[in-house]
Amino acid sequence: MKRIKILCIAAAIVVMAFSSCSKEMAGPDRLSVAVFVPGVASGSPIYEMLVSGAQKAVAEKPGASVKVIEGGYDQSTWLDNLRDIAASGEFGLVVTSNPALPELCAKVATDYPEIRFFVADAYLIDHPSIHTVLYNQMEQGYIVGYLAGLVTRNAAPAGPLVAGLVAAQRYPTLDRLIQPGFEAGLKAVDPSFRLDYREIGNWYDANKSAELARSIYDAGARVILPIAGGAGQGVVSVAMELGRQVVWFDGAGYQLAPDAVIGCATVAQDKLVYERVKAILDGGKPFGTADIVGAADGYVGFDPDGPAYRSLSPEIRAAFEKALADLRKGTPDFTLTSF
Ligand code: RBF
């Protein structure tokens, strides 16, 4: 009797071991995609494009599915959000975007090695579970810096020459690419340009960004670049009120204020996310690699389709379009091979 009992227990252990092993090997469904928005999609074009690009790729793949999960503005919860996504066992691929995410994905990957991650607008090389693509935002900053420089100098040739930058927070791509690119664009127009930099402290407080923008405009700047997600709306409202200008980043800028937004330096995040997610769903395995894309290959550019851009003087537009064409051909050369 005792022997039978022991045999039964042993058999049960073997069955359990095999079933958990086969479950492990099958892993989560590779065609089941979680799009994690670290923030709120509405009001942040770079996130809106993340969602639309991933949804388009999934819609074209038979058997694939997608769920969009917003992490909200409290960055301290994002790691737990990602852990919950992984622990659900539902998703084989997590698609997300922003330079803070690779580090969080790497932490989750330690416990869930079968899940794969694609992070746009970020850089991490040599992690077997993670693929990243970084935009050359030095070029993106240069584009709107050059335009802001031309418009400012034209409005106030006697100077002093100053332009504003209202940022949500400091982070490496702002410090090392966006801000230096914006300043390089301004200084390419006139080396005496000065930057008036202010910080909001979060990505949602449009009242605070409006207050900062007002004080920058009052101090003499004519053009401000907001890098502030949804909070950038505050800069636009004050620009409209004071008859000043804004240059916009990422996408969908002109519709906010057709008279105030004079230019928008774009990233083709919808196209990029679509292409990469599609390739991964089709079996591509770019994990472990980190790409950098920019103006030469069309992922960083300029949207000329706005009324306030079209109503700039032909001389300004001609000078700007020449600078843009030169940039696409590599002058100035902001080549990035790693970050
Ligand atoms: N960009 C946005 O447009 N909206 C956001 O809510 C947002 N949150 C961010 C949070 C962190 C921690 C970091 C590092 C960046 C964030 N960005 C956000 C910036 C985004 O990655 C990109 O740099 C800007 O959109 C400019 O292209």
C-alpha cells in the first residue's frame, strides 16, 4: 500500500514537472502585443504615433492582437506596470517608447526571459531581449533651432537674440541631443544667440508651462520650443495671447494653434513603430541590437504643412529649406553611431 502511494506521488511529480516544462517552452503568445505608454497618449504626439503604428502592424498580421496600457504620469509606478504586464502571461511582445524604458524593461526581462521588448525613442545595445531605435534628435533640434533663429533675427535684427526652451524635466536625450541641437540651429543663424531655458517638473502641468512661457516672452524671446508633452499646450496658449511664436516637436503641431506654431520638426514614429513591429510579428529577431535613425533616412524631418509656416516670408522659407536640404545631405554632420 505504502509503495503504491510513493509510486503515485512520484508519478504525479513527473507529470507536474513535464507539464510546467512544456508550458515554459511554449511561452507567451509571440503575436500578443502589449503597447505600454509611459504617460498618457492624448496630447503627446510621440505616444499617439506609438499606439497607431503598433495597432496598424497588428491589424495586418492574422492572429495577432494588441492591448494598449497607459502607465500615467507617476514614473515611480512604471516598473510595477511592466511587471504586471509580464506577469499576466498574456503578452509575448511589449512595445513602448522613451529613453527611460530600456532600463525598466531590462529589469523585467531578468524574471521573464521569454518576453521580448521593442523600445522606440531609446538606446540600449546588447540586451538579448530588447531592441531599441533612437532618433537623431540633435538633427531634430537643429531644424527648429534654425527656423526659430531666422524668425527671431528677422523680427528683431538689432537683438539681443534669444529663444526659449520650456522642458518638462531633464533627461539624457534632452541634455545631449535636443538642447544642443536647438542651440546649434540658433547659432548657425547667428552665433550670439542665447537660450532661455526653464523647467516645468512634469509632463502635464500646462498652467506652469504657461507661466514659464509668459516670463520667457516678457524677457524678450519671440519663439519658444516646448519639450513637455501635454504640458506644451500652456506655451501655445500664451503665444497666441501675446502674438508670439512656438516651434513644435514630434508631430501634429499646427492644429494646436495655426497662427502661433510656425514650424514642426517631426519624427516618423508611427512609420517606424509600424515597420519594426511588423518585422517582429513576421518572425524578425532584432533583439540585442540598437539602431539610430535620422534626417538622411527620413525618420527626422519637417512638416511644412501649416498656415503660420506658409505665411513666413519667402526669403525666410528659402533660407530654412536650404538648411534643411543641407542637413539631409550631412551638413552640419550630426552623425551618431552610439549613444
Ligand atoms: N514626451 C512626451 O511627449 N510626453 C510625455 O509624457 C513624455 N514623458 C517622458 C518621460 C520620461 C521619463 C522621459 C525620459 C521622456 C519623456 N518624454 C515624453 C520625451 C520623449 O521621450 C521625447 O524626448 C520627446 O517627445 C521629444 O521628442
